[in-house]
Amino acid sequence: MVAAAAVVPVPAYAAGVKLMGHPTDSPPPEAPHRHGWVPRRPLTEDRPGPEPPPPARPAWALPAALAAMAVVYPAAFWFRVVPFWSAMVAFSAFSWWAAWHPYLRTRLRPTRRLVVMGLVSGLALYALFLAGALVVQATPLWPRVESVAGLARTTAPGAVAALVIVFGTSPSEEVLWRGAVFARLTRRYGTGWRPVAATTVLYALFVGTSGSPALALAALVCGAVWARQRQVTGSIVPCLVSHALWSLLMYLYVPGL
């Protein structure tokens, strides 16, 4: 019995063997080290894994993306000195470059549960904002809502705008805010309510640079839901699906617009 037990292979992570530096072999930087965590693929030095991932972006990349957002939003929304949808495409591409990190590959694995969670929250937020639109129509805020909707709907063909919303602005904002920014704030403040609140407030403030109080309010409400989803699931898939669905539905139909 003792001899048989001696030849039973022991996983590398249990034996303390040094693992290769693959991005999926360690927890993402914002996750607490939970007892019993094991890497997805135990790669040892005797059995090399795939090519090492590309290095993370330089430290200035994320602040540069946020600074670009603070310039692009008012330029496209408020002053209208650059084409609206061209600015959104440019910002989306720059955000992906600035916020991308190898560990995000593990945060982008869709499962049925995560996708369904995103679809449900997206539909729920859309229903909430449909009801809110009926209330806002009787307030001085409504002309600002009409202005933003008109800008979005008249500056590009509907199919082009829908593609940019689903594959451009929505995923890029999630990678930037609920991906990179949320990770940094969680490392700084821990795993409680503070990173959720800080991410949401910062997101709303930056969206508010568009000059539209309606967009800032929407970012505050939706940002809180998406940041909490990010924290609970450890994935950006639900908030990415929810954001894309909500934005597309809001673009297609709002009562009175």
C-alpha cells in the first residue's frame, strides 16, 4: 500500500513545483487569494506551456485612455468639432489598447450563466429607463435627451451605429472601466463596496464630460449594476453583454424620441 501510494502523481501546484508564467495560472490581480485555489492549467518547467504572453501595457496607458475620454466626449457630444461616430470608434480602439492585460483573457470567457445574467440585467435596465423616459419628458432635462438621441441617430446609418455600439463602444467601456479601472481600485481598496462605488462615480463623472446630465445619470445607475456584476462574478462578460444590449435597445427605441 505504501509503495502504491508513493507512485501516485502529485499535481505540480500541490507539490510546490514552480509554475510557468502563464496568465491563467495565477489569480487575476484584483482577486483575493482564496484557500484552495488551483491554477487552470498546472504547467511545470519540465513541461513547457505556450509562448509567454505579451507584456502588460506601460503604466501611462490607462491614464492616457482616461484623458483621451475626457477630450473625446465633450468634443463629440458637446462642441461637436469631430464626427460623432468616428470619435467613438477611435476612442474604442484606444481604450482596448490601453486597458488590455493578459489576465483579461480569463475574464472574457463566456458561459451560459454569465451571458444569461447579462441579458437579464440589460433588459431590466432598459425597462427601468423606458419608465424613466416617461417621467423625464415632463422635466427640463428632456431637451438634452432629445439632443443626444438626435446626434446619435442622424450622424451615421442605423446599421453602422448598431455595429459600433455592440462591437465598439460597449465592450471597450467595459474593458476600460469594469476591467482595468475596477481591478486597480480593488487592489487599492480591497473587495468591499468601495471599489464598486469608486468605479461607478468615476465612470459617471467621465461620461458627464459629454455635457449631458442624462448620460451622466444613466452612467451612474448602469455603472453601479455593472460594477457589482463584475465584483460578484469575477468576470466582465455579464456587464459587457448587459451594456451592449441596453445601449442597442436605447438607441433603437425610447418613448417620445
